[in-house]
Amino acid sequence: MTNIVPFSSFTPFSTTTIIAPRSGGVTRAVKVEKAKLRPAAPKTGRFGLAAEPRPVARKIEVKAPPPPAAAQLYVHNGQSYVRSEVFEHWLDEAARRVIAQKPGRMSGSYALEIVAPRTTRTRHFGVMERPLIELLMRCRVITAALSPDRLSVSYGELGGELSLTLTEFSAP
């Protein structure tokens, strides 16, 4: 039996056989399967960083590679300054390394302590703050564009990585 209306089904929302007329008068049966349900993410009723499964931490310690030199961070595109390809590449690689350390997240104001090796890339402390904040935002360790309430940068470690320590900030 051929239905008058093509693609109508006898039992909707289940495994059905659809019969549709083809040109030349030949009909063909097509089996359609119901979509399988996928497990949904648990609903917390919160959005943004508050909905992250990572716990809120009072102290976070991570290692990260030093950012590119100050002259390589941004380029002028004719109208404004944008991130350079070197900076974007560093952000991607550094984010992978930080996320692999599985840091917690900061819920509010924080103090940032940076211990850097003494190299030519780390001799300008003032330039290191912005790239590292963008790295921590990309890794969702801190909320968007939240600068530290206290920043401490010093030379100390040997090796090629920066040691970042974020602690919960409470005003004295």
C-alpha cells in the first residue's frame, strides 16, 4: 500500500518504516531510527565560572612559560592594536600547559605572586602582568579582566618557567 502523502509515518517518534513514491512508480522502504538520548551535563543553576566543575581554591600554584618580549605582544593593524601571532601562539601553548596542571579557580579578588628566572624575556616586570592575566582568563582560573589586588614579581627560580601563585585576597 502506498500513502498518498509522501513521507507520512504510521507511528511517530519511534522506529518506523516510511514509504515514499519514487519517479517511475517504484517504491522503496526506508527505516528511520529514533535519536538516542545523550547524557546531559548536570544543571547547577549557575552560569560562567560559578558553573565550572573545578572547585574554588584559596591558593593556586601553576607553572607557565614566560610570555613573548614586549615588542612582540601586539601589532598595529591600521586602526588599532591587536594580538600578534606570536602572542596568540604563546597563549595557546601556555593554556594547554596550565590546564594540564588542573588548577582550581578563584571566586573573587586575588593576589598574584610571580617568581621568574632572570632572562632577557623576564627583565621587564611591568609587561608580564597583562599577558599572564589573559592566560589565566583563558584557562578560566580567574574571572574576565579581573586584575589582581596585589601583584608581586621577583627573580628567583632557575629554569625557564614562571611560577605563578594566586591566593585569595583579603584587605588588611
